[in-house]
Amino acid sequence: MNNSQQRGTTAPRGARATERSQARRAELIATGRKLFADTSYDALSMDDIARQAGVAKGLIYYYFSNKRGYYLAIIEDAVAELVERAGGTHDLPPVERVQRTVDGYLRYAEHHQAAYRAIVSGGVGFDAEVLAIRDTVRAELLATIARGAWGREDIPPLARTALVGWLAGVEGATLDWITERKVPRETVVALLVRGLGDTLRLVEEYEPSWPAPPRP
């Protein structure tokens, strides 16, 4: 077989290098999520992170520039998982879709508490970039709820304000729940879903052209 045929049967060298690079970056993010789940941001140095990851410190700088860049990449990865869990219900009936969305949201917060707290509280101190990431996940969740309730995302301002208020309540209730752990998750889901139904019916009172889905 000649050289051109051999090249045609395998992935290009650059593509293989890119895949390895992406895999290594993903491994570092996975390690970081575990580290920051148990230790505060300020308590971890880059030397600590490199030692725990089993890599040279320079490799982390190569992929993320600095500890802050590494932290932001970890938060973005956590947000992507949260949005995927919450939004992967589009093929279900509306009521079940909402229940599964809220349940997935709570399950994520339960098993990734440090990441969840960072997302909803704005990260380390008042971090504008983490707040922007938080706003992204809120927008994704609002879009998911709007699609489930009305089949569209371009909702009127009043409906948006009401849903943002409900979501703020969800964040507060979730933070309290993962701290206290005195109420079963299923009960919290039921409370939050009931609250959403009440919010949608209140929207209908003010915006009759945006009716709430029928009660289950």
C-alpha cells in the first residue's frame, strides 16, 4: 500500500493531536471539579492542583492560563451539565417535562453542591464572569420552562418577570435543601412544580392570551 493510501485509512495527525488535547483538557476539568467540590478556591494553589492531577503545573497553565481560567472552565462545564440535565425533556408531555426538569435540577445540585453554590452565588466573591455564566444557565432554564408552558420562548415581559421570580425561589429553596437535607427530594420537586403552576396561572390572569397549561 502506498503512502497516500495509508494516509487515507487513518485520521490526520493534526486531528489525532486535537482529540488528545481535548481529552486531556476534559480530564483536567474533571479533576478540578472533584478538587473544588471539597476545598475552597482560595485554599487550593496551582501546585496543589497539579499534584492532585498528577501533571506538571505548566500543563494547567498551557490549557487554562491561570487558576482563575481553570476555575471558570470548571464552572462552565458544570453549567453545561446542569443545562443538559434540565433541558433534555423536550419529548415529554408538558407536565411530566416540568417535573423531570425540576427533578434533574435538584439531582444535579445534590450531587455537585460546590459547583451549584458557585453557579447561583456568583463564584468567588463578586465575579462578573461567573455571574455571566449564571445568567446563561438561568436563560436556558427559562427558555425550557417557556417552551414547555407555551411552546415558544419569546414571552411577554410580565411572564418573564414572573418566571424569573419563580426561578429565584427555586435557587433559594435548592440551596436550603442541600444544606439542611430534611425534606425528601420528591417533596421538594412537588412543591416547586406546584409553585410554577401557580405562577403560570397568575401570568394568565394578567395576560389572558398566554394561558397556563391545564392542571394534571
